[in-house]
Amino acid sequence: MHPLTDDPSVPSMVAIPGGAVDLRDDRRGTAWRAEVAPFLLGRYPVTQALHRAATGAAPSASGASPVTDVSWLDAVEVCNRLSALSGLDQVYSRGPESGQVICDWAADGYRLPTEAEWQYACKAGTSGYRYGELDDIAWYADNSGERVHDVGGKAPNPWGLHDMLGNVWEWCWDLYDEEVYGSYRIFRGGSWAEQARGCGASVRRRSHPTFAIDDLGFRLARTVS
């Protein structure tokens, strides 16, 4: 399936079955198991074409290239805009006093995946650090030519998701460690600029929700009833 359809405002989504995933925080030396309910996840990272459909912003690369230089706050705004375009309930709102982003998990609109959802979908029933040989599934520092690539150019994981590793890092909903890092949010997956060891299903990175850079994007999720 090509990432660009006749209507670039309609994301290509994959149904992810429910299950459980084991996560860990190497910095704290903790591990835990999370239950994951069935949900929908984008087949590809959000593309330039999809971002343009949501925001009207001029693309900075080909339409099939992942959008980059988007902060976590930018990403939740795009989720809401795409929900509105699709006639879905918007997931995100702002607290009237705190201004903090609030997530309505029951809403049927587009949202960011949780960290547990992201890792569970990335592994797609496999048990290793990666779901395939890295050169076959990911654009990373050794094969990217120091640039981002159009989505879908590497082999998908067993559930049909492309670019879960490499090409661009992907924002998740979760706070990293509120006590230590405050509002920092998690991103996952590695990128075109990342060394091989950083492109694995369990690798966790974080930054401020206003942070944006040329190898960081995001992928859409949706709650299903």
C-alpha cells in the first residue's frame, strides 16, 4: 500500500490486537508489565502530505516523507485537527487553569500512542530487540545517507507497520519521569541519524514537549471501543 492515497487527509491505520508488553527503565533499574487494549495505529509515521492536510503548512520535503521538526505539542494539535477533518471526537483539550494537555481516552479521534502501545506494536509478537535485520527494516546512520527517507521503503513488521525503527523518532503520550524531568515526554524508535544500538524496540528517549528536531516525528493512534 502506498502511503499517499487519493485523499491525503485520511491516515492508513492498522488494527492492533490486545495483549501485554514488558517495559523497563534502565536508568532506574525498574521493569513492569503493561496490558494493552486493542487499538488502531498508523501504518506509517505522519507524512508531509498528511501534515499539510491538517495544518495547511507547506511541506519541506516530498509528500511521502515523514514530517519532522514537530514538537510534542505540535503533534497533539495535529491529532486534533485530523480528528476534526475526519468528523471524529477530538481527544485533547487544555485544562482551564493549568493549561496542561488533557487526554480523553474514550474519544474516537486521533491521538499519540502510549509508550506501552508503541512498544507492543513495534515488537508485533516477536521476542527480540528488533523485529528483523536492521538493514532490511530501518533507515539509520549506516544506510540513510544522512537524510530522512520516504515512508514505506523498508520491510514492515509482522503486523504491517513500516518504519517503527529508524527513519524518525516518534513521540509518545507518556511523561518520562515527572519527579525528575517534569513535563518531558517520551519518544521511541530511533532515526536516520541514530547508530544501530539506538534502533531497538525497547529504547527510550525523552525531551521537553516544545522540543523539535529534524529526525523526530510522530505516528497516529486511535482508541477502539
